[in-house]
Amino acid sequence: MELFQVGTDPWGQEILIRLSWGLLTLAFWAGVAFVIFHAVYAVVWKPKVETEASGASTAATAKIPEQIVRHNGAARMFHWVMAASMLVLLVTGFAPIIGLEFSWLDIHWIAGLILILCILYHIVHASFFLDFWSIWILPGDLKEAVERTKRQLGQQADVGKHGKYPLDHKLYHLAVSVFGVIVSVSGLLMMMKVENPIVPFNDTYYSDATWGLVYVLHGLSAVLFVTLTITHIYFAVRPEKLWITKAMIWGTVSKEDYLSHHDPKRWDVTPPKPKAKPRAKPKAKGSGVGTPKPARGAAT
């Protein structure tokens, strides 16, 4: 299978044109194969693991609310708008390739701009209003990955519960972040070759070789999103993951689900203690406050 389609420029030099669309078929079936493999693995081969201790004392769990906010309203709005724009981009980008002809170009670049705005909004929101590092892979996650791999292979492993996001969520977030930025930047550049009111038309801004590289990066990222989307939807509807999906709809998880899957030491959800009001300073004796002033001219 060819990975790229190549051509020649006016000077006879070989240049990239775009990604080979055979990779679209490969990405689709790779996603389907993963879903089938994981579904069989979860039933047949997955090691039985005893329920882990909650890692919190009875006194500590008593302070945990019955409903814990996992995603606030702004985060949920971002997720669903981004999901809708991504699905529109995949349909309008690949449907014509498989033979479904329709007027797709304007819908595609408008959905692309919505995706870019979602990404910019999320960067600001996550950086200044959320726990920024909770979703990124940290050194402690690498040790957890080794221990979880041992457990999956049937070996003895010291695996504790994770924080707000497990390692697989962090890996998925990293992949979406990297390829989301690539597909967005390359798509914005490609708008220079499309008549639109946002980006000025200029199809000579880059050389043919550079345009070919932009097309390849855009196509590769888009094709990978086919596999990522299939796996994401699969995990969202798995019975043991529905509590996470419901949290993305309603915003909260129950105390039972929280204690079953999270380490309270790594994701503290107890309400902050109210700040004590400063005590009023006692009035000094002899300050004269509250005593009548002597009449004018009276002896002192």
C-alpha cells in the first residue's frame, strides 16, 4: 500500500501531493479491529482483579459529598461542541472520497473554524480555571503504567487507584491534542486556497512542495482521527464506563463510583474548609471611646 501520492513540479522534481486514501480504509478497519479485540479480551482474557481498598479512612470518606462534580458546565459545553464539529469534519472530509457527492466544502471549513475556536477556548479554560496538570502524563503515571502492565500479564503488581484521570485517558488526550493542533493549523493554511470571508485567498503563498506537505499532514491527522473517534465512542458506551459518560452529560459522579475508581489522596474532592473570620480586636482601656467629652472650658 502506498502511503503518499507523489507527482512532479514544473521542473521535474518529485513532490508530495497528498496522503494515499488507502490509509483511510486502514484507519477505519484498525479501529474496528481494536474494538473487537478489546471486547473479546474483556470477556475471555482479562485478569480478575480484586476490589482495591479505597485508600481513605472512614472519617475522610464521611466528608466526601454524595455527588462529586467531575466536569463543570463550561467543560461539558466545550466537549460536546468539539465532538459535533469533529464528526461534521469527518463526514464532510471523507464522504466525498468514498463516493457520496454533495456540497461539502463550506460546511467543512466552517466546522473547522468552530473546532479551532473550541481548542483555543479549552486552552484558556484549562490553563486558568481548571487543574491544568491533572490530564497530562506525569512521572508518577509511568510507574503506574508498568504496574498495570504487570497485572494485565497476570503478575504480582502494586497498583493503586488513579487520580481524576487514569493513564489511558491521559494518553488519549495527548494524541487528540497533538493531532488536533496539526489538523487545525494545516486546515487554516489550506483555507488560503478556498474562497472564504476569513482568510484571504492566496494559492501562491507556498511552493507546490510545501503545499503537498500541508496536505499530507492534514490528511494524516484526519485519518488518525477516524481510529481515535471509533475507539472513543466504543469506550463511551461500554457498561463499565457509562458512569464516566453520564458525568460528561450531567457533570457529576456518585460517591460510590468515586470511591470505587479514584484515590481520594490523588483527587481530593472534600469541600474546602471555610475561612475563619478574623476576631475583632478588643478595645483598649482608657481609649476614651464611649466616655463623654468634657465640657468646653471645664477644668482638667
